[in-house]
Amino acid sequence: MGRTLVTGGTGFIGSHVARALGSRGDELRLLIRRGARTEHLADLDYQRVTGDVTDRRAVRRAMKDVSRVFHVAGTTSLRVHDHDRVFAINLGGTRNVLEAAHEAGVERVVHTSSVAAIGPAPEGRTADETQPFTAGELGIAYVNSKHEAEVEALRFAAKGLDVVCVNPTFVLGPDAPSSSSMGLVRRFLMRQIPVYVDGGLNIVDVRDVADGHILADEKGVSGERYILGGRNFTFQRLFADLSRISGAAPPAMRLPGPLAIGGVEVMRRIGIPFPISREEVRSGTLWWTYRSTKAKKELGFESRPHEETLEDAVRWQLSVLDERAALGAKPMDVPLKFAGRALKVGERIVGR
């Protein structure tokens, strides 16, 4: 058996996947960006190839004598100014990895997609792998880039490359080495989420997602995709649970989606700093709620109780935050004063 290559192995999901593969006994090779921090992988036995997925030469070097590839690298940025970088990494990087894997004749590729490639469910309902993609009209670069990358993966599967796609939902849990979806918990604990909107989110544990990657490698069908999800939440319920676990106060206000989006846009235009982008607010008004029936039936995938995930996520995040910055921190008093004014202006704009 040849080596197993992992792209994005220093990230949140990737590092957990790398550890799961190490526990399985795989001989690991990690494609690691120059300057990326690797201290959290110090106890993991792996061979390093320096480079990133946008560099075709580096990808080809990393692919030598590899039998299996776990392509986890990607960016989840929702910032407007990151549009070109998001497509370069998520779509261009995926194309580079798949082309190199096809040329090298690897046995199997597990492609880390996202439920973003499926799109949000109808309001108050859940979606599965059969839902047609209609989210392109939202104009969110991350969503569109993940969809197009998955289409690319399925195109290579049709050409004969053994590719299985996994679609994690919103990932939380311990041991997040860099900026990741755990930013939601961090911002909650630091009381940087002053308001929330009516929307839904499926939460899954990063450790279960890593196990799901292994199951997809061992049992998945080439050309198929599998949602790796856990518990569906409304934002109101999620923040209530996080508050109960951590002791931090939940956001004070729930706003209608159009009003929240308009308020954030006004604040951006007049130069008031705000920790959440317009795209994040817009995304939060949607129902990212899913069913993992297919993965459970065909892969044997299971997700742990959501209480364990949230408790471990809060415990880990508190361990890396300065005590003065967490829980006891004051809410964003000054921005909130401006936010109140901005939201009034936003309400007038939305009402036009």
C-alpha cells in the first residue's frame, strides 16, 4: 500500500482526518503551506511536502507514490473581497489535486466538499443529497466555489478517477488549530454577537467528520456524495444551549433577516467596525439544515450527542482564550449604540 496524501492537514478538519488516518496505520504525507503552523501535529508521524493546492508543481510532487488522497484543503471565507482567493483555492486547488491524482493513477480520492455545495433547505425543512442546487443566485462566493469544486470532482469520477465526496455540515469541537468554524463559539464567548436572525444550522462534531472520511474511503461509492451531519438547530436554540453550557449571556436581540442585513450594510458604508460581514448575516437567515440518512445507511456513519460536541467546543475555546476576554467581557457597547442607529436607517432602506 502506498502513502496517503492529505491536503489541508494543518486545519481544523484536516488535522483530525490526519490523526484518524494515523490511527488507522496509514503512512502519511501532508501537503503544507509555507509558514503554516504545525506544532499541533508534533506527535503525528508524517512526511511533509511544502506547497499549497494552488501550486501545480507542488501538488504533483506530493502525489508521487501515493495510493490514496484526502483533499481537505479549502477556505470558508465569506468576505466579499476574498472572492478571487476563494475560487482559486476551492475550485482551482481542487482541479489541481484531481488532475494530479488522475495522472498518478491513485486508487481513491476522498474529496471534502460541504453542504454549501447542496445549498440551504427550504425554510423550516431539511435537505439531503438529492436536492437540486439553486443557491447560485445568492451570489456567495464560498457556496458557489464549493458547488463548482464538487462538480469538478464528479466530472473526474465520470472520467474513471475513483472519487467519493463528503459534505460536512457546520463543524464544531475541540482542537481547532487555526481560524475555522469554531470562530462562532469564540465570538459567542466574547459577546461579539449582539443580535441574531431567524435561520437554521446543522452542527456536527469534527471528530465524527474525521471518522466519516475514513468510512467514505472504506465504504463509499465512487461518484457519490454523503452528508456528514449531526443535530439541526435554530440560532435561538443554539445560542441558548451555548449560554447554558458556558454561562455567557446569549445575544440580546433577534432581528428580521432583511433588517439585519440592511443594518450591517449601513454600518459598513459609514465605516463602523462590525465583527460579522453582510454575507455572514445573509447566510445566517437561511436554513442550513440537513439529513444524514444516506451516510448512516451506506457508510455506517454516526454522530455523537450534540451536548458532548457543544460542551467540548466551549471547554476547548475557553482554554485558549484569555480569561479577561471570555465570559466576563463586556458586550460591544459602542458598536451597539451605532448599530441601533444603523438598524433604524436599515429599516427605512428595507421598507422602500
